[in-house]
Amino acid sequence: MSATEFRPGLFVQGFTPPLRLNDFKLVAFDMDSTLINIECVDEIAEAAGRKAEVAAITEAAMRGEISDYKDSLRRRVALLKGVPETALETVYSRHLQLNPGVERFVSACRAAGLKTLLVSGGFTWFSDRVRQRLALDFARANVLEFDNGHLTGRLVDRPWGDIVDGAEKRRVVLEVCELMGIAPEQAIAVGDGANDLPMMGVAGLSIAYHPKPAVREQAMISIDSGGMDRALELLRA
């Protein structure tokens, strides 16, 4: 299915706009390069002098060129061993910003009665702060392990598993839908990378924000230029 340019930099496929935003009950967001402007793991790696190496793995994973996301993340996190927690504080305070239009789009979703979910292959150290900043309802991400204020190069196992990959993102979206008593068709999924495709595939509406090519090809809405609030040009309350 080929996308049609609705307006410059805004593509649609699989439906005729507009849709009603309040026909949906849940919106699930990726974090890195979707809600926020950076890939956190790459910025942390700069403190270890390994940014180019880590960023190359991240880019390949997001483009879908690495099939095993869990392995790719373990490799990247291992390269962060010894980085002090103060480096993460620097990344958050100096580099991390919400992407354009995010606050307006989240506010519009909330005003239409949607619950909000952050589900990230990144780290709770950042997702907890982003969740609080945007007042999101739910969140799931990976937990970095620290020892004496420094990263160990490992992730902490959680009761649900070890790493949020594409399959876990899909599972979380389906689980939250079930807990809410809604059908997956009443969910919106927003992402940019290949690991977002599984959750985007089960949602009733998929939105790609400045996406990698494989994601742009499959999303129902693709925002190639401008802010996330451009989706509101296709969704009415």
C-alpha cells in the first residue's frame, strides 16, 4: 500500500481523513526520537567515549537491520560500563528536549479522554522523568543497573522480563487495552523505529513521527516534517 501526501510532509494510507480522536481510548508512545529529540543511550555513550560505536548500532537497530533488538541493546549497554550517574543527569538537563508539538498532541489526546502510555526500549532513568513531565498515565522501559553511582554495563531483570523490545511493546499495548476493557482497534501507537512496528501493527491507528523508511512504509499516518501535533490535522475531537 502506498502512502498519499495529504499535505506537505504529512502522508496517509489505509483511511480517508479525518478520523475522530475521541473514538480512541488509549495512545501509546515510543520515547527516544519520538517524544524526545535524542537517543538516550547514544548520549550516555559520549561520556564513555563510545558514542560513534553505540550510535551506529542504534541506527541499524532502528532501521530494522539488526533483527535481535535485545542483543543490540545489551551490546550497547555493556559499552556504558563505568559511566557515572552524573553523566545521565547532564544528558537530561543539557540535551533532552521534548519534540515539537508533543505537548500539544498529548494534551489533545487527554482532552479527548484517551489514556496515555509510554513504552520504551530506552531506560526508566529518563522515562520516569518524561512521564512526569507530560503527566502520562502508564510507562514501561528498561532499568539500568548502578553500583556505587556508576553504570555496571547491565540491565536489571524485572518480573515481566529483561528488555522492552518490539514484542514486549506489542504485549504491553495489548495488556493495557485488556485492562481498560477496550479493543486494540481503539488504541493509537506512535513511534519511529523498527522496534515500534509490532505495537503499531496491533493498534487501530499507527502514527510514524520522522520515521525510519520501513516504519514510514507501514504507518497509517507519517509525519515527515513539522511537529507531532500535525497529526491533529487528520484527527478531529
